[in-house]
Amino acid sequence: MVKRLGRRKFLIYGSATLGTTLLLKACSNSATTGDTIKVGILHSLSGTMAISEKSVVDAELLAIEEINAAGGVLGKQIEFIQEDGASDWPTFAEKAKKLIDQDKVVTIFGCWTSASRKAVLPVFQEKKHMLWYPVQYEGQECSNNIFYTGAAPNQQIEPSVDWLLENKGKEFFLVGSNYVFPRTANTIIKAQLEAKGGKTVGEDYLELGNTEVTPIIAKIKAALPNGGVIYNTLNGDSNVAFFKQLQGAGLGPDKYPVMSVSIAEEEVQAIGVEYLKGHYAAWNYFQTVESEANKKFVEAFKKKYGEKRVTNDPMEAAYIAVYLWKMAVEKAGKADDLEAVRKAAYGQTFDAPEGMVKMNPNHHLSKVVRIGEVADDGLFKIVYSTDKAVDPIPWNQFVADTKGYACDWSDSSKGEKYKI
């Protein structure tokens, strides 16, 4: 136990040290801003979300290093300025303002939780600025100021519910962290289950960082005495306690399979393979994806950060976000003309580690959907994959208030939300 916690702290704090070193190096070039393009990186380097967000920073820095080594963007080197959101939503908003107003960055790569994204959204709207957001989320949003490179619900949550109904059972207990993503995700799941003959037998939430999971375990056992599906939207450190106590209570994956949407390879290492083996996760990317682009990505990441490090979906989505921004800037011909960059992003395709992706006019990517089972080595055995990329639907079609709506920023008469 002591050894494993030490490993987890090493993953978090060792990565933080590396990021700080690279930041100092980047900032040392601030006198030559005529030869650089400034971008911001805004993630949690501390607090409960650091377990997940640190690795996203590593992936963004890898992309920046690769692009700079290949000649940069429009002949200029990318200069990054990094800030710590500290797992605190007002801090995210404060740091976003600082990066835009004081540091004069042309774009920001940042956030993980929907709470942090919601906190910074008014800043980007007010200042007509640009955020690249790399994590799957709950949908029900389509901002002209954000490019979403993670999954919309129809590219992760909904297909995973369908797969569970077909393969694992009809009764679901929903457990999540107490903020906007899990609550909205569970609203979607409940509507989907009702429409497709499933049943929600329980629903409970923990505050972010709370590890008192015993009451939830007891509720799961009471609601599912003979077994059933657990749908997990917990984020951060709460997952460590949840999976350890779930196993300790005898609720194994044979009778109580857990489907997670915020547990990836990095979290499996930190929590312990022995607690997660046999459980599932739904993403668009796993380290085990077989493609030449993914082979190059994994090799480059391990070469830079160490052979024991792993890649995961949010890291890959963050990595490709930097490349998609670069492509849009080069098409627009100017990094600081944000409106031109936005328009140039539409229709861009990229041979990503996850497969070919395409940026749609609703600011979301078309992506392949995958489900993985945690294997002995801590990686995911892919047990389900769509035949082709799934187009994103930001406004959910199971929820009554948004059914029949879509988003299209390439058409001024449609924009954020229009009736199909």
C-alpha cells in the first residue's frame, strides 16, 4: 500500500516538476516575442484533479516540442505560458483572464472538469477568445469560443449504455462526483435507459475529493443484491477509494461490472490494476489502438517521459488539439486573427493516434467510439469499436429540452442552437 501511494505521488509531482522546468525554458524566450507565438496552458497541477490533469499537460508539451522542432507555426516557435487551476473553479477563471489580458496568448489549451470549463466560459465569451478543451463531457453546450476535442455524449456515454444493456444487464446504479458533468451525464443515462427498457435502481454523488465511499457501497449492495451494472462518473481521487472499497466489499466485475468514463490508463496505474481488472471504460482512444500514428505517439511520449508512463484518451485529445490549432492557424495565415482561425478549423482532418478525426462546424470532432476492459498489464483490451467515426451531437436527443436541436457555427442563421 505505501509503495503504491508513493508511485501515485511520483506520477503527479514528478510530472509537475518536469512541466515547471519546461515552462521556465519557454519563458526565457519572452524577449523574442517577434519570433514566437504565445499560447496558454491551464490545467490543475495541484489538488484532487492533478491525478488526471498532469498527464494532459505532458501531452500538450510534447505536441508543442514536436511542432517547434519541425519549424513551428508560420515560421515561428510556440511559446507556452503555464498556469495552475489548482482544482478550484474560480482560480481557473482568474488564470484564464491573466493569460489573455496580461500574457496576451492567442489561444489556451486547458481544463478537465466541466465545472472548470463552465467557470472559464464567461471569460472566453466576454473577451472573444479561444479555448481548446480536451476531455469528454456531458454535452448540452456548443460555444463559439471553445473547440471540444474530447467526446460528446453520443460518442461515449450513449454507446456505452447501449453496450451494457446488450451485454451486462438492465439494472443500473449511477455514482458520480457532485458537479455538472456527472449530474448531466446521469440525466442523459436515465432518459436513455427509460427509452430502451433499462432501469435506474439508484443514484448517488460524492463531493470532489471526498473518499467516504462506504455509504455508497452499502446503497449499491442494497439496490443490486444479485448484481448489476455500476455506471461511474466519479472524477479525481474519489476513484481510488471507490474501487478499493468496492473490491473489499466483494463487489467484483463478474457480478458488478463498472463502466467508467473518467478512468483511463494513468488512473489505472495510480489506483492499482488489481482493483480495476475486469472493469470497463468507454473512450475514443486507448494506448492499445493499433495504428502507425498511435505507435509513433506512444513511442514519442515514452521517449520523452519514461518507458513506464502510459498514454490515455484525454492526453491524446490534448495532443491532437495542439496540432489542429496549428493547422487552423496556418490555413488562416495569422495566429492572432481568432475569427479567421475559428473558420479555418472547420473541416480540418487529422490522422490522430485514435484514427482519422474531423472538426465539424459545431466545434466538435468526429471520432471512433471504443470500450475497453482493464487487463492484467493495466492497459485496456478493446472489446468494442465502431466501424467508422461517429459524428458529434452536442445537444442530447434523449433529453426532452434539447431533442431536435443542433449547432452550426459556419451558418450565422443557425449558430449555437437551432431546430433541425
